[in-house]
Amino acid sequence: MGETEEAIQLINEEKEFNSSTLQYFQKCVKERDVGVDYHVISVFGSQSSGKSTLLNALFHTQFDTMNAKVKRQQTTKGIWLGHTTRIATLENSLTPVKDLFVLDVEGSDGAERGEDQDFERKAALFAIAISEVLIVNMWEQQVGLYQGNNMALLKTVFEVNLSLFGHQNDHKVLLLFVIRDHVGVTPLSSLQETLEAELNAIWSDLAKPEGCENSSLYDFFDLKFTALAHKVLQPDLFMENVKELGNKFSSETPGKSFFKPEYHHNLPLDGWTMYAGNCWNQIETNKDLDLPTQQILVAKFKTEEISNQALALLLENYPVDLHCRELSDLAGKLQELKSLCLQEYDTYASRYAKPVYMDNRRDLSHKIENKFKETISKFLDVQKEDLLSQVEKDLTERSRSTPFVTKMKEARKKAFDAFEELLLQFTKLELVASLSDENEAFSIALDEACSNQSRKQLKQSVNRISKSVSSGIKEDIFFLLAHPELDLWDKVMEKFNEIVSDSTERYAVDDEKFDFQVGLSEEENQKVYKKVRSNAWTNLYEFVHGYLNEDNVVSILRDRFENKFRYDEHDSPRLWRNEEEIDNAFRVAKEHALEVLNVLSLASNSDHVEIVPDVPLSSGLDDEELEGEYEDEEGIYHEKGFAHILTASQRERAVQKFKRQANTTVIEAKRSIIRTTTH
Ligand code: GDP
Ligand code: MG
């Protein structure tokens, strides 16, 4: 039949809700976004009163009628659901209209009632809960018969309506009475009068809930009456009447249309199936049916579902590798994605209960943000690296004029500000609420980079000092040791202190305090200075002990001896005249040489106090020592060992060697006399 789907049994004889209703809706509506632009109508009336026939003629639906399927539907109780977008009207055989869903309620006849009162009550409650218009279909002869099935039904409808909307005064239902086989002898107006009188009588007999005691029928219902000619006897007039009715259903003009906004339940169509199913389950299990609660339940479920769809849409459109070097590119893309996703959500979810819609919108925004954060983080990682290497570059650039600490502070601030500016761009565009964790992480990374650079800088300074000390010792201390006098160690110490203070002069704040200008605390600076001294002392230790070995001591003594022995007080070479002269000079020179043996083998000052370094000696320089504790470290040298240069036996051997060499010198001198005198 093309445009209309066959009707389905929404609720079957076993009072079960049809589980394939959703598919049916999808088939009817296809891909159209209906929202709340649809209507629901229910039809009540005794069996075989021509309900289905009317619906099919009016709405182009395909409900079973008795003619078509022989007698079958006599027993097919339940609620049937049909769909249409076309209505029979006077102007056109089938005028297009908004989606219209029609519920054909197949009850039972008076005779069989009793057992099925339960179903009728449930069906009425269900119809009221979901539809805008209730058509009550009846034969003309039935009007005015109090005991008629229809009146019992109407009493039920009034009751269930009060139970649902008694406390609510913004919702109404239209009761549309369709009188069939209207012969015309009794005008519609008097039929209407009779019916209204009956309805008011039923209403006033009704036990009304609290708060509604004085309410009127018209507070909850609008009433409309219409009559149709005999279908078999006056087929043309019947169709004419049907089309007149159709005009009232299809009209969009307020006042002319049967539909009014206050009849609508304002539930988006995509939630309708779930809503209807839930309502029926509540009714069927005899639970209290509370429509606002049901609507919220549906709203929760649906908005969540829509939110998931929206997120899926975002992920589908998310570029696999969103690597943008340019912030504006990235921000633009993210903004696009965000609005794509939120638009999708808003379009479908905003029709549901506002608080629920807003709640899920917030959740969705969080999810979007989390996704964005991953991408932004990746982007920021690249920026971070750039900024950090710039900091490193700034700090390694040589500039005598600006102290390292100042440079470091400036570079750090420059990088930090630049990074913060980046973050601000993202938060300003509301792509993420906060990036404070990124900020913190970068701050830590910056600190680390700065401290690495300052450690490097410090190490350089300390090395430079060590080199300077070392070359000072090699030059000046060497000279002193090679030409010792009795006050050798006073001079060595004086020179040593001078070398150390010359080498560290750049870092001295005053005599006591040092600042290596890498941002250390006073205490840390002091530690480094101590380390510097420790290195210097170690250097001195190694030099002294390395140089003043047995052989060198012998040669120093010999030099000293020879200078005294071979040269006179004016530094002129002596000429020997006799052996006596030689013996005298030999004695003096030997004494003179051996005079310094003590100072060469034991380092002590002129007050005979052994030299002891005032800092612990270290075995070398490495990074940890610059930062950590090193006081208690076990070095390879001990401070007390500094003074002890030659052992007693070394000293004895040195003396022996020296004496032998001195004797040789004397013998040579004596030979020279012999040679001169024999000439
Ligand atoms: P339903 O059980 O209320 O759905 O009634 P049906 O539409 O199946 O119709 C029951 C019987 O009444 C069928 O045989 C129809 O042909 C007949 N019928 C339908 N409409 C009219 C009508 O307007 N007047 C008369 N007299 N019979 C009708
Ligand atoms: Mg029927």
C-alpha cells in the first residue's frame, strides 16, 4: 500500500507490550527528525461499532475490519497502533499532515464485561497517559442509554484522568464523540445535550480526590461532538462527513483544529516508545503511574543515548593525528568539533526535561574536554620542548655583564609566561576549563632545566678554579719547594692562600662569604667553597708529596750544597788554592744543605706546628659532591698525613746519597788543585 504501514498490535490479549514497537516507529518515520511535531489519538467504543472502518477511511490506516477478515477480529482484543501522514479532507482526497499515531482500542462488549473491566481500565489509563484526543465512537441509538457500555467506559476515563492529572491544571484531553448512523431525525445539538447531561451526571457522582472536590468536568476535558451518516445507506454523505472531520484533524489554524498545545505530552517522538512501554508496565503491574517521573526516566535514558551518539560523531570526525604546529589551527579545529558534537546533542536532547538535558550536557562537555586535553597535551609537549631548549640556549650564551642567576630568572620567566599565554588561548576559547595541571608540570620541568643548567655552570666554575689553583701551585709552590729556606712552609702557606684567594676572587662577597652566582643559598655556597678549598688542598698535597720524594730531596740538597760550595757570596765561582780551603767550604756547604732537610721531610711552620689542612681532603671531583654531603667521606688522603713527607728511613737514605754526592764533588775539587799545581 506504499505510504502507510500496516497497523501493529501494541498491546496484545495477554496484555504484553509489543517489543518491536521501536522498529515499527523507525519504519514509519524513517530518517525524519520528528521531535515533538506529532499527534496521538485513541479510539474507544463497543465492538463492531465501526471504529476501524472510520479510522481507515479518515486516516488511510490499515486496521482490520470485520468485512475484510471474516469474523477474526471479533476476538482480537488489545490495543492496535496505526500511523499516517495523510488525512481524508474535503479539498483533497488525502491531505499531508504531521505524523499521526492512532490507537484503536478493541475492548469487549457489555455482555462479556466483568472479567475484562480490568483491561478496559488499564487501556483507558494508558490512552489518557499518551494521547491528545480520545474519540468515543457510538451508535446513535446508544445515546441516552445510561446503562450502556459507553457510559461505564466514560466513568472509567474520568476516574483515571483525575488520578493522573488531578493535581495538575495545565493538561487537558479532548473527548471527541463520534455518533454513527446519524439518521438526522434528532439533530446533533439535542444528542449533544443529552450526552453532556449524562457526562455531568457521571462527573458529579464521581468520588473526587482531595483538592478536586469542586472541580468541573470542563477543567479537565474539552468536549466535541460530531455525527456521521449511515455508511451503507448513505455512502457518499458518509464520506463527506468523514472528510469534514478530516479537515478538523488536518487544519493548522488554531481554533479550527482539534489539536491544542495543552493536549500534547511534549515528549519527543524518539522517546515515545520507551515512555509508552514504561507507562504500560507501571499500569499492568498495578503500580502508581506518575507521568512526570516517567518523563524524567525517559529523558535520562534518551539524553544519555543522544549524548553518546554526539560523542561518537565527534570521534568519527576526529582527525587521526591532529598535529598542528599552529595554535590557531588546532583551536579552530577543536572548536569546530565541539560545536558539531554539541549541536547534535542540543538538537535532539533539548526537547527533553530541561534539568536532565542540562545535566547530560555538562557530562558531555566534560567528555569532550577530556578528549581535547589529550590532543592539547600532545600539542603542548612540542611547545614545551621548544621553550625548554630556548631556556637552555639563553643560559649557555656567554655574557660577562649579566650574572648567571639573573639570566636564569629572566629565561625562566620568559618561558613560563609564553607557556601560560598558550594555555590561556585554550581556556579562553572554552575548549577546556582548566589546564592548571599542565601549568604545574611545566613549572616543574622549568625548575629542572634551570637547575641542570646551574649545576653545569657551577661545575664549570669549580673546574676553572681548580685549574687556576693547580697552575699556581705548579708554578709558585714548585719554585718555593725547589729553593727551600728554613721558613719554607710559612712561605708555602702564604703563597697557597694567595693562589686560592686569587682563583676564587670573582666569587668572593667578602672574606668569609662566597657566591658562585648560580642561585644557591648562602649555606650551599659555603659548602661549595669548602669543596673548592678541599680540592685545592688535595692538589697541594699531591704536588708536595709527589715532588718531595727521596731523589728530588737529594737533588735539592745537592743544589743547595753546590751553590754554597762552588760559589762565593758574590755568586762567583770559587778558585781553590789549597785543600784546607776546600775542607772548610765543604763543611759549611754541607751544613747549609742539611739545614733544610727537616723542612723538606716534615711540613711545619716556623713555630714548629705541623701543617694540617683546615678542610677534609677529597679524592676527586664529581657532581654529587657538589650538592650532597661530603664531610664524612673517607678520602684517600688524610689531613694529618700532609705534614709527613719523608719517613725516617727515606730521610736517612737521602742523607746518605747526598753525602756521597757531596763527597764526590769535594774529591773532584781536590783533583782540580792537583791539576793546576802540576801544570
Ligand atoms: P469495530 O469493531 O468497531 O472496529 O468495527 P468495524 O470497523 O470492524 O466494523 C464492524 C462492522 O460494521 C463491519 O461489518 C462494517 O462494515 C460495519 N460498519 C462500518 N461502519 C459502519 C457504519 O457507519 N454504519 C453501519 N451500519 N455499519 C458500519
Ligand atoms: Mg476494529
